[in-house]
Amino acid sequence: MTKIIAVVNQKGGVGKTTTTLNLATAFSTLGKKILVIDFDPQGNATTGLGYVDKNKAKGSYEALIGDIKFQDAYQQTSIPNLYLMPASIHLSGAEIEIVGLNDRERLLEKCLRGIYVFDYIFIDCPPSLGLLTLNALVAADEVLVPLQCEFYALEGLSQILFTISQVKKNFNSRLNLQGIILTMFDNRSSLSSQVANDVRYHLKEKVYQTHIPRNVRLAEAPSFGKPAVVYDFKCQGSQAYLQLAREMLIREGKLAA
Ligand SMILES: Nc1ncnc2c1ncn2[C@@H]1O[C@H](COP(=O)(O)OP(=O)(O)O)[C@@H](O)[C@H]1O
Ligand SMILES: [Mg+2]
């Protein structure tokens, strides 16, 4: 069974792309076959995997509007078991282009129907709850929410939870909040701990035990076109993402505790 996971938070800079790339790579090192769909017009997941020519690359936009077959829109990366569907520059106009279509929320779902070759498909969403994110939520089985440990985190979270419940009611009854990942956790800041405690208090077991520390290696890695898990396997940030991947698999019953 392919599990489709949308990585969603309407705020920018909270760690969606970093989480997508490092979690995807961590899963691939555990022997899972993974596709990353770059669904953000900024194309950070695409550059973060070393694709510099993203203006020419065909990818998620072309697949979404049916210009090319889904299977022709992704390619293998230099990392074993990891495939990427890049974001081309045209994705930035997609929301306006598709807004008039009857099935505008279901375009990605239709593309993904019958795609069984992957164990997991991660969709790296843009920082908004617009039509692209809606397409991702309608196509997905699960939602992962990276949450930066800062003051406004909880406010943004209630908006995402509301959106998930609306999508579930109106478009995709199987949608499930898989979990919340606390990102950029700063050990020395009492605010980080306070926010983490608050989020855990309200959302209990939906919050992963593993949190992602603030770690400069995670921020450096994209400039080398590699996920941190490949760029510096041993650094704290990479180890946290590997631990998170194990925690997710244990929760799914796919790995012994
Ligand atoms: N745990 C972390 N520690 C340090 N820097 C991080 C961490 N996670 C992300 N970053 C950096 O913060 C910025 C925003 O992260 P990113 O994953 O691109 O967020 P988003 O996709 O939500 O916009 C990037 O420059 C990224 O390299
Ligand atoms: Mg991003």
C-alpha cells in the first residue's frame, strides 16, 4: 500500500521542506521506496535535492494539469530509493489556472490514483491553505504538521486543524492527522519548552515524542543540494529525523520498538 503524506503548515519557514526532505531520505535509508512531490512554487525541495535547472524541469505542474503523464513527471535522485517530482516555475500560476475547473480540488488525487510503486509519497506544500494545499489534502491519507516552537504556533495550529476537518467532511473522509512535529526546538530557550509543553498538553499523543532541534547543519545542507541526512549523517538534526522516521514506523506497527 502506498501511503500519501501531505506536509502542511500555512506559515512559511517552519520546517516543511526540511522535514519532507530529511524524513523522506531517512525512510529511504530504511529501505522504503519514496517519492517527494515538490508542490511549492518556490521549489525549495527541488533545489534541496540538487536540481538547479528547475525552470526547464517538467514536474508537478505539468502532471497536475495533465500535460504529461504522472509517471513521466518524476525522476530518480542520486539517493537510492528516493524519487523527486520537481516544481517548475509554472507551478506559481497553477492556482489561478485551475480555479475555474469543476474538479479543481481533485486534480492531484486523480493523478495519484493507481500509483502503487512507492511505499510513501510526501507532498511538500506551499505556505498557504490555497488550492495547491487543498489538492494535496484531498489526495493524501495523512497530514504531517511541522510546528516551529514559537509564540504563535498554537494559533496557526487551530487553523490547520479546522482546515483538515473541513477537507475530511467535504472531500476526503480518509484524511487523518498523522502527527505534529516540533521543529527548531532550542534547548536553551524556555519559550521553546513552554510552547512544546502547551502543544503536547492540547494535542497529546498526536505530537511526536521526537522533536527536531535547531541545528545549523540542517540549514546548510540545501546549499550543497543534499538533505542533511546525506550531507552530515551524524549531526544532531539528521539523527533527530532518523529517530522520527523510526518513531513513525513503530507507530504504524512496521518496526519493532
Ligand atoms: N531544525 C532546524 N534548525 C535550523 N535551521 C532550520 C531547521 N529547520 C529548518 N531550518 C531552516 O529554516 C528555514 C526554513 O525552513 P524550511 O524547511 O524551508 O521551511 P518551510 O518549508 O516551512 O518554509 C530554512 O532556511 C531551513 O534551512
Ligand atoms: Mg518549503
